[in-house]
Amino acid sequence: MSLATGKYIAVMDADLQHPPETLRSMFAAIEKGSDMVIASRYMSGGSAEEFSFFRKLVSKSATFIAHLMLQETKVLTDPLSGFFIFRKGIIEQDQINSSGYKILLEIVVKGSGTKFVEVPYRFNPRLKGKSKLSLTENLNYLRLVLGLSGYRPLKFVSVGISGILVNEGILYLLAYSGFFHGAITHPVFAAIPSIEFSILTNFSVNNFWTFGSRRKGHLISKAARYNMFAGIGGVINYVAFVLLTLGISFNYLALNLLGIFFGVFANYIFSEMFVWPKENELEKL
């Protein structure tokens, strides 16, 4: 990259599985002002017929993980493509730490480009050699995505654990300890303020730590959106708790904990997509 003198840099496989003739349409597209043009196997007009069912399953799963954990990629149908062309100035060489097909993820996430175009291409059959796909490669991919995400999923989970402690603590104080002199005694009713208090504390920590790099925007507006979407998870938590409490004779704190887990996954998705989003633009040809 540092030795390249042109305006654009193209990345492709040398085994002709990436058809060189597609570069013509890619170059024409980037000349219209885009920051990057990605050749996609999965948009209309593209194909990856050579892939076995298992290979397609792995590829689709990896794409789902990228879309879930790296919001910058959600506009792309093929974020793992190894065939693309980009404007030289959108990223520096020392910003890229990975190798192989995963390099696209780093450029999309770390680079300054925001305008992307996808063009379809047909992935050609392999004539010689073997695929690099292996368990090690899959683990390296997960490690890369986790690092590029700023470890947000792990941070979110750790904040969620602290929220569980807050939730369980408030529930205990209201329904069991007698600290409030029996103002709220039944756990079914005490669970409501417990959930809301944990939602607000989780928002505060997530806003300043988990999604600290996306903190721009009106705090009250973000808090309202978080409370609304987390409230959906809270409703899932509450309904599960009530059903379990009324249907199972078991410790209510343990049942509340189980109810909390039902809402965690939904909370993370809503937070990534709607409360602290980071958007890129996919241009239409």
C-alpha cells in the first residue's frame, strides 16, 4: 500500500476465482465518487455455486456475526468478500493487522470511507489448491471481529451482569428484606421497579463505557430510546418471571435470573442498531 502510486487499490485472489473482468465495472463504479466498491457473491446477479452446503452455512453464519457485531458492515451483502477496490486515502497500511479475506472488515470498520457500492460477481470454481477454511481460521475470524467491535459484546455482558446484581438486589430489598417496611411485598410487583432501575443503571454504564466512542447525540434522547428498547427485553424478562413464578414452585430470585437471560440478547441487538448505531452508506449503481 505504501508503495502504490495510483488513486485506487484493488484486492483480489490470484487463482482466478475472482474474475478479472469484473474489475471494469468496479473501476467504473468507484470513479463515480464512492470510497469503496465490493464485489458481492450474495447480491442479485452474483453467485457462489461452488460452495458446498456446509461452506455456505459457514459463510452465512460469519456474515450474520459481522452484521451483528460490526454495524458498519450491515449495509453489505458480502462483508467477507476478498474482491474489492478502494480509494487509497481512506486507510493507512499500519492500521491493517489482519491478512486474507478478513482485510475488508478492517478497512470498512477502521477506514474513513462511508460510501460503499456493491457489484455482483460469479465466484469461479477452484482449479488448483485447497481452501484455507479451517477451525483455526474460524477462530481467528471470531477474534478479529471481537477486536474490531471494541469488545462491545463482552463489555455489554459484563454491564448486564452488574445489572443482574442491581435487579436482584432491588427485588430482594423490596420483596423480602423488609427494608421498605413491606411497601411492596409480592415479588411479582416488586420485579417492576427492579427491572426499571437496572435498565437505567445499565444505560449509564453502557453510554460511557461500552459505546463510549458513539456517545455523540442527545443524552435524554438516547436514554429514552434505550429505555424503550431495553423495556422490550424487560417485558420479556417480566413475562418469563411471572409465568415461571406462577407455574413453578421454586426460589423467585433464581426464576428472576432466568427471566433476565431471556431479555439479554434482544437488548444487545437493539442497543447496537437503534441506540448507539454507526452508519455507513451503501450507494446504488
